[in-house]
Amino acid sequence: MYKIKLYQFSIALGLCLAVAGCKTPAAEIATASAPVPEAFGAVKSGDTSNTSSLKWKEFFKDQNLVELIDVALKNNQELNMTLQEIEIAKNDIRVRKGALLPSVGVRAGAGVEKVGRYTSQGAGDATTEIKPGIETPDPLGDFTIAAYANWEVDIWKKLRNSKKAAVNRYLATIEGKNFVVTNLIAEIADSYYELLALDSQLDIVKQTIALQSNALEIVKIQKQAARATELGVQKFQAEVLTSKSLEFDILQRIKENENKINFLLGRYPQDIKRDKTNFTDLLPAVVNSGIPSQLLLNRPDVKQAELELVAAKLDVKVARAEFYPSLDISAAFGVQAFKPSYLFTFPESLLYSLAGDLAAPLINRNAIKAEFSSANARQLQALYNYDKTILNAYLEVSTQLSKIENLQKGYDLKSQQVEALNKSIDVSNDLFKSARVDYFEVLMTQRDALEAKLELVDTKKEQLNAAVHVYRDLGGGWR
């Protein structure tokens, strides 16, 4: 009898495999994009030294900036939210891991049943004695205490692949956190250098106001000596007022930038500690770009995209396994009786069961097919996202390296421009005092010098930020 059942079970298994296997759709695999170029520019270099390997405390030399970043890494709300995403992904692994193990529980229950006398069960109970001379009670009670277990046998690795997908998504959230850290550090550095630049521009404007006020006093004296007119006085007065208005604009931008930094640090407004030295004397960090293939190992967003691609491929395997038969095993062991006093009367009250169910979808599998198609589409989507992330990483580094080079050339020329305009201010003032040039030339010279100095500070700020951006784009900052 057991051999017949086993034979029937084998026939059912073979039939399920044959029907399910014949109609299982194939997954679509997209072709990856072209490999990463061998260099960031036209000239190939075998130098693999990469600035991204530096820890951020080694890359940034300004101690005030280091202290600000330290506070941000503890208090920033976005970073803390990302840490909770890691916890969520970690718990998902536990859920998937639990699905691989049997679920075991304890059940206790009580009930009563009254069946009709003229039914097969009622007639049988009426003619059956529980014990000699004791008829079956009517109504019949039911008291049960039992342990039970259910287990899905992972014959097609569906549950194991689901767990592996969860592990890869957990690792992807860690890389996502690293990417947030990298961008947070770069944003704080940008804002800090912006603040230093505004301080420098404020000093330049104040110096210009003093210079313009001195010229205003000269033109007033010349008017009294009939060597200038009221028009000149009013023009110089207007220029002084314009510069004073610019001073308040810069003060407002300083306050806004301080509040931005405080927000990134997760604290209410307070002064940002900084050294107000000569901003234009600051030198950007020297950056070694290494080779483009190192982006695959150093950039957190690239590694995150790669892990999400692996997880998506595993999801396709899980979805494919839904087409195959599933084997569920259930078991129970305990005691059952119609009266509580009989619960522990052995072996009469003993109950146990062991069953195996083999099931495979044969008809109306549209829902499974739709889920498989969605999983396959998500896999292709993850692949395209991986290619896009690599392309974006390469272009970001290439752009910033070009920017560093061009900014240095532009800064050198602007420095020469500022030096020439500073000399022209002294010359124009001397000529104006001797009435050899009119007030208009003096005004234009001072205005050009102010604009050139402010642009020089902006260029220096962009140089410092460009170095930070290359460090970020190469994958530095999260270590």
C-alpha cells in the first residue's frame, strides 16, 4: 500500500514538473553598455594613485571645517533617516531567513459540537460507547492541546534566493548611506568655503567704501575750490551708497549661509567658527584621479547600483520558481479529548499527524506570469540604472578635472587684472587731484577694481569647491 502511494506521488511530481517546465517563460537579459574608458582625458596614464583613498580628515586641513563635519555626521537628520533604512533592510533579511525554517507553534482550543441524530456521524455516535457502559456525550465537547509545524521545502532555491536578494539590498543600503555621507561632507565644505568667500568679499566692499568716501571728500573740496561741480559730488555720493547697499546684501548672504550650515549640522542657528584670513591665499588640495575603472570600487552609488542589480536578478529567479511545484510539509502532535479530565489519558487522547502537499499551478497562471514579467522588467531597469550611474560618475570626474585646470588659468589672469586695476586706482586718484582726469574715470576705475576683486574671490571659491567635488566624485569621503 505504501509503495502504491509513493508511486502515485512520483507520477504527480513528474506530471507537475512536465507541465510547469514546458510553459515557463524565459528571462530577458539586456546587453551591458561599453566598458569604462581607460583614462579621463585624451592622454592615458598608468598612475593608479587615487585621492579617494584618503580619509576625509586627512583630505581637509582646516580644523574648523573638520569640527563642523564631525558634528554633521552625528546630528544630520537625512543621514540618521538613512541609518534607519539600513535597520529596515537588516530586519528584512531576518524575515527571509525565517521563511527557510519550519514555523512551529502551540495551539490550545475548546469547543462543542451537536450533530443531527439522523446523520451518519450522529447515528454512529449514538451507537458508540466511549467506555463500556458510557455512551458518547451529546453534545460532544472538544478540548485540544497540540504543537504544530509547517515547512515549505525549498527545492527550487526560491526562499534562499529571496534571502540572498534581501542581503544584497541590505548591502546596497549601506552603500547608499556612504553616498549620503560623501555628499553631506562635500556640501558642508562647499558652504564653508562660500562663507569664507563672503567674508573676504565683505572686507573688499568695506575697503572700497573707504576708498570711495575718501574720493567723495576730495571732490567736495574741489567743488569748494571751483575745480569740480555738484554733478561730480552726487556721482561719488551715489557710488558710495551703492557699495553700502552691496555690503548689506553680502551680510544677508552670510547669515543665510550660516543657517544652511547649521541646518546640515542638525542644530539651531549659531555662529560658525572660522578663520578670517586672506581667502585668496588658500590653496586647493592636490587631487590624483587614478584610472576610471577605480570608480567601480570607490564610488558608493556605483556599488549600490551593482548590488541592486544582483538583487533584481535574484528576484527573477524567485519569480521563475513560482511556476514550479511547491512541497509543503505539516505536522501536529498533542492531546485531544471530549472532557478535560481525559486529556492526559494515554494513549487514547494522543493525536499526531504528518502530511506532505505537492502543488503546482497548471491553469490560470496569469498572475504568476505578470509577476515574472515585472521582476524581469525591474532587472532590466536595474541594469540600465547601473550603466547610467557608471556613465554619470565618469562624466562628473572628467568635468571637474577640466574645471580645475581651466579655473587655474582663469585665476592667474584675474590676479593680473586685479593687480593692474589696483595700480590704476592710485594713478587715477593722483591725476584726479591734479585735475588731469575727470571724476568719471576715477569712478569707473574704482568700479572695475571692485568687480574684479569680487570675481577673483569667486574664482578662488570655485577652485576650492572643484577640488572637493573631484574628491567626492572619485568616491572619497565615506571612509
